[in-house]
Amino acid sequence: MSTTSQNSAVASAVRELLVELYAKSGAEKVGLTRESLAAILCEFGAKYVTVGTPEDEVRTLFLALRVEELVLARACASGNNYAWELFLTRYREKLHLAALGIAREDSAARDLADTLYADLYGTSTREGQRLSKLASYTGRGSLEGWLRTVLSQEYVNRYRRTKRLVSLEEESEEGAQFRAPVPEPVASADPRLELATDEALAFLSGEDRMILSAYYLDERTLAEIARVLGVHESTISRKLDKLTKMLRKQILAGLVRRGMTRRQAEEALEVDVRDLQLDIRRKLAQESAPQAFSDKRVEVGARSGPKVESNP
Amino acid sequence: MMRGHPPEADMRELPKFVVDRLKVPAPSAGHPDADVLTAFAERSMPASERALVLEHLARCGDCRDVVALALPAPAVHAKEVVEPAGAGLRSWWRWPVLRGAAVAAAVIAVVAVGIYQYQHRAPANVIVARSEESNQVAAPPAPNETETAAPRAETVAPPAETRREAAPPPSRLFAGKSPSNTADALGWRAKSTGVAAGASGGIVAGAGPAQGTKMAMAEPPRDLAFAPSPQAPSAQTTKQIPAPSPPRRDAPPAVSQTVEVQGEAKSVTVEAQAPTQLNTQTAELRAPTESAEDKVRRAKPPATVSGATPVAVSPTFARNQLDLQQGYQTSTPHWTISSAGILQRSLDGGKTWQDVNVMNVTAKPGLYAGSMQMANVSNDRESKKVAKKLANEKAAKPETAPTPIFRAVAAIGNEVWAGASGGLLYHSADAGTLWTSIILSTQGVTLSGDIIRIEFSDPLHGKITTSTSETWTTADGGQSWQKQ
């Protein structure tokens, strides 16, 4: 990460846009000086702009900043009362709704939101200064979206903590700690299968792989994946079809390249599906989300409508 | 618990070992922070960075969970994007229910608007439909019967609420219906059986000047709802003004004045077109006269557009603008975006600001923004009434949908463009009374990210910059947009 002084593009963009951004941000209202805004912007630049980024890109980045929300967050973090009032009026309701949407249960939602409030307000201190989580908001997305993301992170973290506790208890109750370790699925009959698979997977773009993972591992619905990626469901549906076909084809080709006959390769694919199913089912069951998550997903899937193509 | 997916998922079953190989140990460090994930979810990051985040998400289940959980609750009305004809219409338009509802809603909308217009004795309502086959039903100019004798071109698009439900991209609606219609790369197809199609058989059938095609719309055919409504940029029409009339602020303007300044209707396409069609259209548009120049000079970013910009070369134009505005407001409005992302208008030079609600009058964001609509309000008494009524309605109608978060606004005279988060673009051709939501899309590419800057150098030429570093330009007053 470059320092601000190294990155002249940032400095010049800040110089150039400071007046505009300052006016746009309403920083005055929450008691932020132009200098402090400049400092915030430089800090942002140092964090997200790498050296050598073309200047117009840097400018776009700055112009895309939610500078008003950024300023509000920073003013809150520094303890400005007016800013806090503004923040609460604007986001209290939304935050609770978001928490409810994530935890799906009232008390858990309240708990989640309260935790976040504590973080936002900054209960921990360093060198006499409250550490507010709001200080880490940089305005790249909406403040509301950021709050939802932070809530989700908190929820995922918390859920993982509980999961660990629960599974330990359950395991000892069931005497599972004495269970012989699950034998590693003896990598299919043929190691070539895995090699070919890895090779085929390596070809995938991040997005393709993410779609596959979200669908097959996280069991997200088409609608959810579509919303994450901001495309239409049918696009995801088509893409999944294409990807699975393509993967099969490439794995087959990989196997053939590794010395199998076409037929053997096809068999390996098929046999493996049947044979490995049990093992992997167990493995998935172990590693996958507990009921809470899968329940939620089903609900979400149902809620997001009957759109899931019945006729792709 | 194996699979929560619908049965057809089996069709794309992956061999289990492949699924297994998808699982990789999640990266223990270097998770994108909440800011980055938010920007990713809101699609406000450059493509290069987005690719990096996707790479991470592909391997990190936790972050995938976070992003999925943090999605806002799905809107009641799912965001629908205008896709090029034939591209994406298979899935949802198949639902008969939707189709029926859309048609019904459209009919209701149109009839309602028609009645509304009649009640207000709208002197001339023009619905211009782009349709090559409908010239025979083009209505002749109707004599004007209002007291002021000032013809007023009122083009009507179905009101927002209904249209949102009702209107699919027209391409979807009509694609199957009139295969002979070739000119519709523009996506518009209005088989307007009773609708005026102004111009003579060109691609831009709707490009007839307003005063040439006036037609009351008591009972317009249902297709009407999907007909592109005309927009009325004033520039090219002024050439019809024989001579500038003397500036008279309070007196009602002469007939020619009012109509010609704002009257011309031309068809609007929201989807960008193939260049060939574009040419045809721009040919029509390319007649900027002095007034256009004039407007250019008047054109300034919102902050500087003020009533006191007397650079006007053509007094006619300037006066008309003023007159028109004075029909319902006192001065050229100033525009700004409030700190909370609300579009605001000031009619008193910035002393007081009112929130402007773009949702009331026109299509909601997220839905296809089919047609442009606009009402030209001349400064006769009639229009004052209309304007007042509109304002009242606006105040009375409760806000039902979430208001978009605005990021940028640009105004040139009465033409106002406002860009919001999520790529929402709104346009008003009458200084903010009527709004149309527009979705920019060209050849399957839709504008993504937030609109962070709108620049119009003149009423025809504009540029939009998004948070994802996309640039879209128009050279025809927003009828078509090209991604740069």
C-alpha cells in the first residue's frame, strides 16, 4: 500500500475535487473542516488507490464516493452529537429492519443490532479515544449497505462461534470424540480424476466459480445469486447449465489426455458420481451450514418469488 | 439436506467429486472489508476490482454468506431491465397472468389519463406512436378550442403506478405481433390502431411536430400505453417560428410561440439503437437553430442555471421559457441534491428548497422506463390549473415506494436530468413537474453502478458518468444513449 505522498494522483485529485466534494458532503453541518475532509480523502486514497492508477480513474473513484455519508460517519465517530442525531434518525429503523432480515428472529435481531450499536458508538477505547466502527467506513458503498454488511459479518462470525460450541458439545455427548477419524475419501479410484477436475476448475473465471460455489456449496437459489451479481435469474440459470456442461466436457478431455479412453473417462465420471456420493454427502453434511442457515435460505428462496424458472 | 434446489436442478447436476473439488480452504486472511463488499454488492466499483472480489468470493464461503445476507430485502417490484428485443423475454413474460395484468393495467392507465386530460379540457393531446403501419389512422390536427387559443401539446404516458406493473419492455410486448416491423431495433413497437403517428412513414414515425398531430385521447387503444411518448425538446422546433415575438412576460404568448417552443413531439427510445436507425432519427433531430444555440448558452450546471441568465440571443426562446415557467412557477428552478440524496428544487433562487418526488408522476425506478412523457404547460390559465392540480396531487399522494438516492442532477432550462444510485436516471422536460425514469441499455449492456455525474453541454448532447467508470453519451437529447 502506497502512502499518500507517493501517490500524486490521489493528491492532485483531492486538491482538484476538494471544494466540490466539501460542498457536496455537507461537512460543515456536522462540524468537519475542509482540512479534515481532505485528510479523510487522502486516507481513502491511500487505502484504495494503487500507485500508477490513471488520474481520471482516481477522479471517478472520488466522485463516486458517498461523501456525504462518509462525512456523517466520520463525524459520528468523532463524537459529534448533531451527527449522531442525524445518523439515528436516518438509520435506526433501517438497521433494525436489516438485523431482522438477517437474524430472522426478533430477539436475535435486537441482540445483533445492539451489538452493532455498541461497536458503532465505540465502547472500547484506545489512548483515551473511543474506537468507533464508523471510523472504518470509507464511503465506497452506501452507508446503509455498509451497515447491513457489517451486521452480516457480525452474524456470520457469531454463528460460527456458536456452531463451534454446539458441535463440540454434541460431539462429546455422542462420544464422537472417540470416533475414528473420517477416512479421507480415498481420492476416487483414480487420482487422474481429481487432477482433471482441478484443471478444469482452474480455467473458470472468478465469477463462474463463485456462481458454482454459491449454487452447489452454499445452496443459494438462482434468485439470490442473481441479486448478488445484479443480473437476471435466467442469466444465472443459463450460466449454470453452460458451466456444468463445460466442466464435464473438460474433465472428460482431461481424462482422455491423461491416458484414459473416452469410454473409461465417461465411466469414471459416472461411477464416481455413484460411489463417492455417500462419502461426499457425509463430508458436506459435516461442513455445511446448520439448520438455521439452510432454513433461512429456503425461506429466502420462497420469498423471492416463483420466478425460479419452471421453464428455463 | 442435500439440496434445496428445485427439481430442474438435477438437470445440471455436477458430479459430486467436482463439487467437492470446488471446496477449497477459505483464505484465512485478506477478506475484503465491509466497504469493499458493500461496493461490490451495490456494483459501484471498477470492473478490475470487481473481478478481484469475485475471485475471493469464489473461494470464501464466509464472504459469500456475508454478501448474500447483506442484500437488501428484495423490492416488491423486482428490477426489470430493458433488454434488446428478443434477448431475455423468454422467462417471465411467459406468465399469462402478468401479460393480462399488464394489458389491463395499461388500458386503465391510458383511459384514466385520457379522462383526466379531458376533464381539464386539454386542448390538444398528442400521442405519437412510432409505427410504420399506423399512418392511416393518424389523426389530423384538431382545432384548438381553449379560451387562450394556445395550443398545448400534452403527451401522456401512463402514470407511474400502473406502468410499473404493466409495462414490460415494449419489445417484449410486441415482438411477436408484428414481425413485419423491421425498424424496431429501437425496441418500440406500437401497433397503434387509433393512435396518431405523426410523421409520414419514417422510422421515426412519431417525430411529427406537435401542432401537426393533435388528438384527443378519449379512448385510446391499449397499445397506446406502450407507444413511445414524445419528448419535446424545444431546440429544433424553433425554426418554425417566423419571427421572434416581442418579449411579453405576462401576456399569453402567441399561438405559434408556445407550441413551437415546446411542442414538437418526437418519439423516444430508451434503448440505444443500432447506428443505422440512429441516423434516421438524428437526422430529424439535427436541426438546431439559433434557439438551440441559445439554449446551449443558457445551459449550465444546475447551480448556475438561474433566472438571470440573459445570454439569450433569441428573445423568443428565452421569453417563452420564462413564460412557460411562469405558468406555474415564478422563476427558473435551481436544482440540487440534498445530503440525504433527495432531489430538491428551488424556485426562489436558492432561498428555500423543496423535495421533488420523481416517483409520483411517472414510472418507478427499477422498471423499464418505457416511454418518455411530458406535458408542455403553456402559461395560460388552463395550464396554471393543471399545474396546480398536479402539485396538489403530488402533495396528496402518499409515497409508496422507496425514493431513489440521487447522486447527480443537471438542468438545462426546463430539461432536468437526475441520476440516482443503482443506475436510475430520471428526466423531466418541464422543469420537474413530470418525470420519466429511464434505463440505459445498449445491445444488452445496461448501465450499472450509480450515476455520479451528469453533464449536458446543450439539450441534445449529454454525458453520464457512473461509479463503475462507465460513460454514456447522448447526442439527441436523451433519446438514445451510447456506452463509451
